[in-house]
Amino acid sequence: MKYDFDEYTNRRNTGSIKWSPSVLDDEDTLPLWIADMDFRCPQPVIDRLVKKAEHGIYGYPERPNSYYDAVIGWYEKKHGWKIEKDWIVVTPGVIPALHLMVQTFCMRGDQVIVQTPVYYPFFQAILSNGCHIVYNQLRLENGQYVMDFEALEKQARDPRAKLIILCNPHNPIGRVWTEEELKRLGDICIDNDVLVVADEIHSDFIFRGFQHTVFSMISDDFSENSIICTAPSKTFNLAGLQVSNIVIPNKRIKQDFVQTVEGTGITLSNIFGIAAATAAYEEGEEWLTQLLVYLEGNIDFLERFILEKMPEVKFFRPQGTYLGWFDFRSIEQDPELLEDLMRKKANVLLDEGYIFGKGGEGFERINFACPRSTLDEVMNRIHKAIGNR
């Protein structure tokens, strides 16, 4: 089946957070902020949901073996990762799971390491559970972000440091960490008894020339000292159906986490989420293959646009994710004035760089998982706003 990603689907007044009137300045505002896509889901997913809806009875759901088989089959085929069913803990999202992990593996006052600028809900998962954020800020060297291993070694040595939340591929900068980088990070964490929580939710969005490495596949030691967070929500645009798969090979770590999950009473899954995820993993590969080609075309468009019309802006071509990271510091150094430029002058809603923590000031994150016509309009609005300053 041929999918048309140029097709525009009106999402206004559909209950979408991204397009909600409560967050948009007016009806003309274009939002490319929160990370969901403006594309319809794979047709097999829609068909499966329609069939489930037509059944008419939506009682307590089970998670059948076919669900686990679909998850396991997907990761073995796409990443060569052989997951065992007993490793999987299903949660209503990666972020809820991160909150539960901090509750499980940290005491109040403990430290959790993050590599900023990074996905900002990590911060709340740490702070709301009485712990402290340790900022292992990424370094910008020769136009590329790299990890600061020297600082990480010092930070991990602190006995209060219990977890590191690793983002791979990294949101918002778009890096796909190499096996060598991950190995160095993992060795530091093992040496200092720091548990690695790897958010790999964007791992299916890897572009030409790059390879995703599942953290726990690097070695048995890494597998025993890590939790891998996965979900179909980004891959197939299913975030509203709230299904995530947290993979924990270490029996003791898994048992401790499951005890916390059960303590919340959140043990059932959404009946539609289970159906959609199963269909996506069983029949969604062709859709994703076509989507990746389209997204790479959007990346090429952004790169040309910046080069030809806004060369003073730095665009970090993403190796993974569908999120573009732009350096506007040569245009405006003040984060509040930069936000004002985007929202009031350009009339676009983006994710401001400063919300991603240290090192994000003066940057913008643009979600380019949208029809190219939308992306073209957003970029031209920004270009015009800069020219009219």
C-alpha cells in the first residue's frame, strides 16, 4: 500500500494537545512542538481499532500472547534484540514509568544524572519524587554534540547518584549514540553502581548512515544493569493509546519495579492500545519504511532552507528522531525574546530550547513529522519574522 504523507489532516478541535486552542495563540498559529506526528496511523492499525470498536464490548482487557509475540518479533527483526516475555513490564507510558523507577530505585535526596539539553519531562520525574538532578551537560565540539565523560566519572562517583537517564536517540539534539560512546558510559555506571535507564522510544527513527545500538545488547553486564524503555507511541503515532513496554532483563531489578507498579494499582492496559500496538508491530513495517523516506526528505528540505535563506541559523541534521534542533543564538540571545519572536512575530508554536535544560538557551526544537507544505509554511514564517525584526 502506498501512503500519502503529503496529505493534510485537520487536527484542530479534535482533542489534540498539540493543536488545542488552549495552547495556540490564535486559529492561524501553526504548532510543531509536542512530539506527535501529523500523519494518520498505518491502515492496519486503523482497521484493527475499527474492528475492536465495532465489537461493542469494552470490558477488562487481557494482554494475550499475540501482543507479546508482536513486540518480541518487532525488536528482533528491526534491532536484532531477542527479548524474553518475562522481561517486559507494560506501563501506560514511558514518563509514568520513569516516575515509578525513581520511586523504586532512589531514596529522597538521591541524585539522578541527565545529559542536557534533554527531554524536559525527565526533570519532573526526578524532582517530583524528592530527588536531585545532576546535569551532565553535553559538549558541542566541531558542530556535533558529544558526551562529557570526564564530568560523568566525577558525578557517578558520588554515592548519592543512583540512576542515569540515557536518551538514545537523543531528544532534542538528534544524536544516535555509537556503541563506543555507550560502552564508555556503561562502564562508568557499572564501576560506580549507577543503574542505566535507557529511553529508546525513538529507536525506530534512524536515518541513512547510522545504526541504533540497544544499550543492553552491548554486554551481559550492561543487560544486568539497565532498564530499556520502549513504546509503539512514537513509531506509529499512538501516544494517545498509552502503551509502553519497559524491558528489564535483571530479575531482581524487574521484581522491585513490578512491586512499585502494582503498588499504584495501574496493572491493566487500554483495550484499544493493546489492539493498536499489536497491529502496528505485526503489520506496520511498510508504513514506517515509507515514512522514514519522507522524513528524510523533510530533513533535506530543512537543510536547504537554512543554507539558502537563513545561513546565520545552525541546523543540526538529526541522525535519529523526527525532531530538528536549531541554534538561533546569532539571531537572538535572550530566550524570552526568541520565544516572543517565534510565537508573536512568526505565529508558530515550537518547543523553546531553554525548557530542555542547561545548554538549550537560544535554541528551538521543531517537530518535522508533518506534511512538507506545513513545514514550508512554518519555515517561511520564521524567515519573514527574522527579516522584519
